[in-house]
Amino acid sequence: MFRQNAIQLAEKEKSEKELLSQIIGEAEDFKVEFYQKRKITSENNKATNREKEKMFVASQEKFHAEVDKNY
């Protein structure tokens, strides 16, 4: 009886360790994928913001040029 319990406990512990290592592996994969997506999103946002800034500066320059004419 005791030997059978010890064997069952050992098997349960082994399966729990395997499950834990599987969960850790999936978490590592998720983390890598998350940071890749975050980097891509960040780069896209930087490019979009640069374009918006260029348009804003051009708009400001045009506005000031027209204001100077009217003033």
C-alpha cells in the first residue's frame, strides 16, 4: 500500500513538473511574440507620428505665410 502511494505520488509529481515546464515554455513563446508585436507597433507609430509632424509643420508654415500677407 505504501509503495503504491509512493509510486503514485512520484508519477503525479513528474506530470506536474512536465505541465509546469510546458506552461513556462508557452509563456516564453508568448513573451517573445508580444515583444516582437510591440516593436513593430512602436516602429509604425514612430513613422506615423513623423508624417503627422511633417504635415503639421507644413500647415503651420503655410498658415504663417498667409497671415503675413494679410497682416
